[in-house]
Amino acid sequence: MKEILEQVMQQLENAYNNPEAVDLDQAISQLQSAKEQYGDKGTMLEDAIIALTQAKHSMAQMETAEDAGPSEAFGQAHNALEQAMKSFQ
């Protein structure tokens, strides 16, 4: 599970640095599959899925936004993934 979370974290960081080249749909799908497999930590994974979805939706605003919204969405997703990783150690 930790490996999946690390992959998703890498995808999130790549999407933040290069939003045109990365689609977070695959990362979201990976987490949804993991949630089904690791039901006991499902709430933590659901929080990460929600945060990733919000980051995905904010990607369109990254180039044009003059506010901190997109950065905050990515920060929240990053924090949710870190918390999920800690819970699987």
C-alpha cells in the first residue's frame, strides 16, 4: 500500500509542476482500487481521493489564477497522502 501511495504522491507532484503533462485520473483510480482492498483504512483513503479530485479540478486554474486556490488544493492533497502513508507504516 505504501508503494501505491508513494506513486500517487509522485503523480501529484508532477501534476503540480507540469499540469499539462499529467492527468490525476489514474492516481484517483489507484486510490479507489486500494480503498476497496484495504477497507479498514478506507476513510483515510477516501479523504485522499477527495483531496486529489479537488487538486485535479484546480489544475485548469493554475495558469490563470491569481489566488492561492490551486496551490492550496495541491497542498491539501499532499497532506492527505502523507497522513495515509503514516497510517500504513
